[in-house]
Amino acid sequence: MSKTEKEYRREIVDVGKLVYQKGWVAANDGNISIRLDRNKVLCTCTGISKGMMTPDDLIICDLDGNKLEGSRERTSEIAMHLTIYQMRPDIVAVVHAHPPVATGFAVAGRPLNLALLPEVILGLGCVPLAQYGLPGTPALTKDMLQYIPKYEAILMSNHGLVCYAEDVYKAFFRMETVEHFARITLVAELLGGPRVLPKQEVDKLFDSRTRYGITSRSSMEPGCPVVAEDVGQVRERFQVTRDELIALVDEALRARGVLA
């Protein structure tokens, strides 16, 4: 049985609270949407904290971005959501936020593409990085177009992360997985560098997806995930020493007043 619009409104409010409580957004950042049918999308509005929304704060737009219902205004990033829905008929929900560690990788110009954790390889393959585009303009999605058909999570340079799925909770869980993966990757870098899985083991994981009932589209796209045999090339491009990483973390903590 399909859900009612009232139920979808409650789901967006619930996920908004979760995103806010986890510290993935600040102030009025982030946006969440659910496709109601072929022509209508229920979405968060602009100018409101995602942790303080009510169901009545949400608005309905058509797939061209025109507001159909609601007293509040559209988010300036609604076009990103609509682009995903237009390119992926299988997608029902989109979550965009700025989880700090994953966004840190995006700001550093680094995709989360190393073959490190079986759960991430199975569920996402990896998380590519789309080049920067000015928020609220067509440039925001320009570089994302190559990744939307192949992946379910995309880092956005100097911006944040977008995840999408068959329902809004699954999109939220994908974002949770990416942020968890980013934290583990950062710790591994601080401890001397991660040990990347070889191609043979990654192939086994992809082959086991059917057994686990996983339907992710990402399947050994070139360089995603990066396997042990190819990791040298990536490390040469993004080489950062342990001391440099510690200095960067220390600087960030001091800027936030955490360290004196």
C-alpha cells in the first residue's frame, strides 16, 4: 500500500531532525525531498532549520521547479533534486547536507573512492567527487550529471554531500554510511595510511551483491573504487603526511575554540 502525503510529510520532518541532531547541517542548511508521483515533489523550504520543521512548512513543486502548494518559498537548490528525479526514475527521495568529515574530503578535493570497507563497496561502490558549481545555479549540477546515473551518493566540491534512494530513510542511511566511512578513512590516514583491498577481493564483493540482495548501480566504474593495485597513483596525487594531517586538525580545532 502506498503512503499518504501526510505520512511523507512526517518522514521528511523526522529525517530533518536526525540530520540536524547529527550535526550534518548548521542554521538553515540542507534540503530534503520525496517524489509524490510522476509530476510532484514534496520538499523542504528555504530559511528554516531542518531540526525545527513542521509538516506544514513543506511545499510541493512540479518537476520543472514551479511551486504548486505551500506558504513558504522553494530552496534555491531544488534543481539538484529535480535533476536526480529526472535522470533516475527509480529514485523516490533525496537528502542533501554538509556532514563535516565527508564535506572536509570534498573541500580538500578528495573523493571517498578507496576500496577499504566491504560494507561501503557492497552498498555504494564508492563516492565520487563532482566539481564545484555555484549553489542555486545550473552550474551546481553540471558536473554531477556524469555521476547521477551510476551512483547513489555524490560529494560536491566545496559544498557537501547528496544521497538518494527508494525512500527517504534509505537516503538518510546512505548519508550516514558515507560520513562514517569518511571518519574511518581520516583516522586511517592519521595512523599512517589505509590498507586498500586488492582487485580480486573487490570483485568477490561485487559478485556477492545478488546474494545479499543489494542493487547498487556502482559496479567497478573506472577508478571507483580504487583498488590496491592502483592506489599508488592516487596517493601521489593526494599525498599528505601524518604530521600535515595532525596540523590541519589542530588548526581546525583551534579555530573553533576547542583547543587553546
